[in-house]
Amino acid sequence: MVLKINGPLFRSLTPPHPLTVSMEMRSGAHVISSASANKALTPYHGTEITLFIGGCMKSLTIGELAGAAEVGVETIRFYERKGLIPQPLRPQTGYRKYGDDVADRVRFIRRAQELGFTLAEIKQLLELRLDPRRDCADVKSEAETKIADIDTKIASLRVMRTALIEITRSCSGEGPTSACPILDAIEASVSRRKRTGNTDHGTA
């Protein structure tokens, strides 16, 4: 069994039975490695802790992690820079190693992006998952906010679609581009915006 916890403050963990725990705690540039048994562990905000219980976690190089998560290596590095996945410390020899559970985290991030969440919003979702002070209502609220945002974008796209249909119908598809009704309509729209000071790009 392997338990890995990354992220914000969480409550103390008190193993119910004596356990041999291999622990790496990272806060900023400091790393503390120790073995503990049957004691409460209370990391502070921003601390990462990995517990190996009764076994060992499979480790992956960045290339192996990218392959397992079906993304590019640069995507992994980008997520690290954005603070979405922890960057393991580089050993004195060899390559950085990632726990195989990080692949699941990367898949989660990708799927959330497909649903329209920004990276900042995804980071909040990941933090919600690990914060015992929060519950499903918080996640539902985030999802409902995103739905409202999508609805607003859909309404704007519909207005844009209607405007584009109207100017497209005015074009016969013949003649030089210098006399193209579609281009003329777009240029006329730009001129109107300049006169009125309207900078809204969602409508014609």
C-alpha cells in the first residue's frame, strides 16, 4: 500500500497500528527524510509528504511519466512551472524520479482542461481534493461557476454566428477580394467600433 499526499494543510494522520514509514518532507528548498512509527504527522501549508507503507512506489523518469500520461515532456515541465505537479529534487547522480501516481494527476489536469477549466481553476480543484476543511459543495460551486462562464461564451458565440451568417449571405463568392462583401462588412464593423469606442469583440 502506498499513500502519497501533496498540497495544502491537512489534518494529522495517526496510524492505527505500528508502521514503518519512509517519509520525505519538502518545503521550499529544504528536504527532511526520516522514518517514523505510530505518530501523528502534521505538515504545514505547502509541504509535500510521501508515505510508503508496506511496499515501495514505482518511480518514473520524466520521459516515462510523459508516456504514461500520454503527454509531451514539455507539458510535464509546464505543469511543474505552474505548480500543478511537484518537481522532485534532482539526485546527485541520475535523473529526477516521479511517483507513478503523478501520471493520474496529469490525466486529471488534462481532462479538467478539456472541460474548460483554466490552469488556475484546476489548481484550486486539486487543492480542494486535499483540504479536509472543504467538501463537495465547494467543488460543486466551482463547477457551477464554470457552467455559467461557458453559457456566457455560448451566448456570445451564437451572436457571432448570426452576424457571420448575415454577412456571408451577402457574398456571391465571385469577384475580386477588393470588392468582397464579407471583408467590407468586417472593415465597416471595425470603423463603427472606433467611432463609438466599443471594444467588445463578442458582437458585430
